[in-house]
Amino acid sequence: MVEFEAVTELYEPPEWVSLQRQLFDLSTTAVDRFVELYVTDHGEPVWPPAGHEGIDGFDDLIEGVYNWPLLYAMGGDRQLVEHARTVYEGALARASRTPTPFGHAMVEDEFEACRDWFHLGEGSLFTYNMGLAMPDDEDVRSRATRFADLYRQDHPTNNYDGDRRLVRGPMNGSMGPSYADFSAYEHHPYGADYRWARHGLPWRDGPFDSTTELLDPANESALFELMEERCSTGDIPLNLNITSLMTNAYLHTGEAAYREWVFDYLEAWQERTAANDGIIPDNVGRSGTIGETNGGSWYGGYYGWSWGGWHYVGIGPTVAAENAVLLGGETAPLDFPREQLDRLIDNAIAVPDGAGNETLYLPHKYGDPGPYRYDEGAVLTDDDGSVLYRDGFYAFQPHSDPPYVIHLWYMSLDDADRDRVRRLRNHDTKPWRGVDPTPSTKHGAGEEYAWLSYLDGAYPDYPEEVLRAARSRLYHQCRRMDEEGEPPANPTEDYLRDRNPVFHRALLQLTMGAPQPIYYGGLVMAQLRHFDPERGRPGLPPGVGALVSSVKADGVTVQFVNAGVAPRTVCTQAGAYGEHHITHVEHGGESVDLDTTTLTVRLPSASTITLDLDLDRFVNDPSYDQPL
């Protein structure tokens, strides 16, 4: 392994180093408090409460701890991953005792019995992060393969039809696709206002003309019956998230069948899209026919174009394309989500902001004509207040999911993809040089544009500001713990998720040059990953900070700082899974050609070194194996 040694002495460490190390330390203490307050003496979280019956919520429970292993894998205390494992095991035990209306438990065989891959994708993030944190742990490896095997051909669950290359239901899991009772699944505490007033009617040919009619429980029950007929079987784009489950198993085992599943299933959806004039259909029957249970219509499926729109439809193609690039080494799969996004751009409306800028309002939905009146938010409307509708497209608004477009650029590092990011900028509400320290959304999104501005050299203070913001959010969660003192007698499903004190995004961006993974089921994609050879574990050593300041097609720039008083050693790997290769290094006026996936950096106390690394990207077989 190639070695470099820092020779530049520090008299005062940069502020970003102190903030990084403080965030690691504070997170450990905050998690200790979280566990003391919200986890029973038996190691079980306080939700679901006794007597609870239902389907929804297990993903929300796991979201309360899902990123603790990731923080450990970046350099956090071992206690983070130990607490995470305790809570996860306790959550499995509690959910395995929680009944559903179907006569089985919420969780069977350690996996949700039957859910959609919006929610299964969120809950599976814990599984993927444990692969980064503890790949040699037998339980972690076993779960990775057992969960993926639920979707192999001829598995007893019958989730997957390998001959037709389709998943047999919009909802699936350890009990198979036969429990999609929408009246049960959609009965959660958010209420009919959330289900319909915010999302609109899923079809115009149904028995109702307005969302207000669905506030009547009898009417909503009638719509659920129609959903049963149209949406309870067959494949939808969200199921492409299953490719992460397969990729995760491959990273553990290297077994070719998992890799082949990803390419086979992605290819099936590409073929369906080509047959549908280049736009992805949102429902495919079990025979493989588009619109089979939906009157022949290619739109109107569960979590489809008319019901949630691009926010949901775009998840699966983007996640699957990322996984295919990682596993195959070619960026061609990115054309699949890229072409879908470009179709929306081609139909967008440019809206000037009065300051010489224009924001593109993309159509986020597609459906039959009719008066669309619902609380969609900041969408373009007609003069009468109806949601603007043009040639089937509606819900025109700024691109609401920057991770999709940013992940396209990140995986390709192509100038055209970077220009698309700039083109989709919302000039009204998305500052490119500023960080809001208030508590963020559950998926921690919202700062991608500011991060890109930093990488462009236009926002030099970003590292300090984003780390301060993460610290502020952690403080907010700890104050909530102070104020509450104890969990409520009947916590909601969101209770623990909304109190998670770990905020990892700043550390991902700054230490690994990585964006926030797509929250609904994506894997971590990174330029670099660091290990501590002295302790034999993943993550930065104590007292050491890393700052990736440039991410370009030919490589990255990273600075290491040892702010401690003891010498440290860092092992740095190209890619989260060793998928990249280091071909050249420049530092301190020296230029060295290399042929390696990893290098070692020795850091005397109070020292720093900056490396400009040239990378060949996606040229190595990815794996969770650690170079220690």
C-alpha cells in the first residue's frame, strides 16, 4: 500500500476540523441520551405501544436509528453502532409481536410482511448502512442475503416472476404480494386530508369529482375498492428500489446472481418504457402488459404519475441506474432516469422572477383532463384557481427533488449533467450560498445546491456553516429530550424518527465527497472512504478530519488534518466500495503515478497534508471488504 506523510505543521487547526470532531463526539452523547430515554430495559424502542394493530410505521421506527451505523463508519464512536444494533433487534422483536389486520405480524422473518418500496426503501437504509459499518458481522451478512433472496425466482414468497422479469405486486415483502388491502394500508393517523387534499384524485374516471368528497369515510371506502381493482397486483417503478437490496447482497458476497438480477430487472423496465413512447409506465400487470388492470392506461398506478407524480416515479429509475453503474462500470444506465427528467424539462414552463432569472416549472404529474382542485402547493394555476393542465401534464412546479438531478451528475460527473443542475435551479427558494440551521426534513435534504457551490469554489465558508447547522440541529433534538423528560404513554409511529439526534449529511459531503443517498432506498455513493488501521475499523481516527474540496471527472482534492497530540494513520480507499482506482497523486509540489485502490497517510501530531488524486471511476469490482 502506497504511503504518504504529512510534513506541514499546524499551529492552529482549521475551524472545520474542530467542528467535525465535535459533531462526532456530541452525536455519541446525544445517542446515549436517546437510548436512555426511548429504549426500554429490554432493549426495545417505545413504539409500537401495547395493543397497537396496524401495517404502517416500522420504517419510521427504523428511521430513528438508521444513520447511526453510517456515522460510526465515518469515524464515530463504537457505541453508535452497538446502540443501533440493540434498538434494531428490539424493534424486530416488538414488531414481530404487533398484529396486523391480516392475521400475521407487522414483521415476519425479520422483514416487513407486505409494504411498498417507498417505505421498504426507507427502512432498508439501516441494512445498507450496517454493511458499511460491520460487513463481517454474521447477522448483517445473513440478513443481507435473506432479504434479497425474498425476491429471487422460485422463492416461496412468490414476489418475483423471473420469466417476465416483474415484481408481482406494488406491495410485497416476507409474506409475498397478496396482502395489499388498501383500506388497511392507507388507514394511518395522517387522515383523509393528507391522503387526498394534498395529492389529488388518482383518476378522473372514478366516481368522485373532487377531493372534498373523499372526506366522507363512505366515499373513501368506495375509492379504496376501486384501488383494489386497479392497484393491488402487478409491477410499479418504485419496485426498482429492490435493486439496492440485491446490490447490497452482492457487495457482501460477490455472487453473480444478485448482480444479474439488477441488470435483468432494470432492462425489463427500460423495454417497457421504450414500448410506451419513451416515458416510463407506472403500472404493469402480472402478464407483463402495461395498464392490464387499469383499463389499458399507462398512468394511474400506485405511487404513479397521477398519484404523487415524479417525486415517486423518479425514485426507482434513479436508484436502479446508480446501482447498475456501480455494478457494471458503465454510465449508460443513467440515460434511463435522465431521459425521463428531460421529458419533463421539454414540457416545462419558464417563469421569470423579476431579477433577470427564470425558474423552470416542470410538470410533476400526468393524467386525464379535468378540473384539478387540491392543495398541491406552489404549482401553476389557471385563472380560475385550478391546477394548470397541458396535454396530459399538470402540477407544474420547480424541480422538487434535487437529489435526483444531483445524483445524475454525481454518478457521471459529466458537464451536461452539471449544466442540468444549474438549469433546474429554483431562484425563488433554493439559496446556493447559505445554510439554514433550523431542523431539516427527515431525509436531511435541502443543502445540495450549497454543497455544489462550495465544490465550484463559490462558497468557501460552506464547511464551517454546514457543520454548525448540523450541530444546531443536534442541540435542538437534545433540548426536546430535556423538555419531554420521558416518552409519552402513546407515542405515534413518527415519534422516534422525529427525535433522531444524528445528522450525517455534512460529514458525508465533506469527508467522503458524497451526496446524501437517495433517501427512499439508495446506497451511499462516494469518491473516498477512510479507515483507521491502528484500531482495525472503518472511519477517521480520533482527532483527524478530512475535507474533500473538489470533485471532478478526473479526480478529487482532499485535505487531512490531525488536530490531536498523538500521531495517526489513515487508510483511504477510492470509492465507498473500492470501485474506483487511484492513478496519480500530486502533493507539496510532487507528482506521483500510482496503480492502487488504497493509500496510507501518516499524520504526525498537529499536521496536515493535501492530496490531489486522479481517479479512474467504476473500474473495480465493488465490495464491502475493508482494506485493513
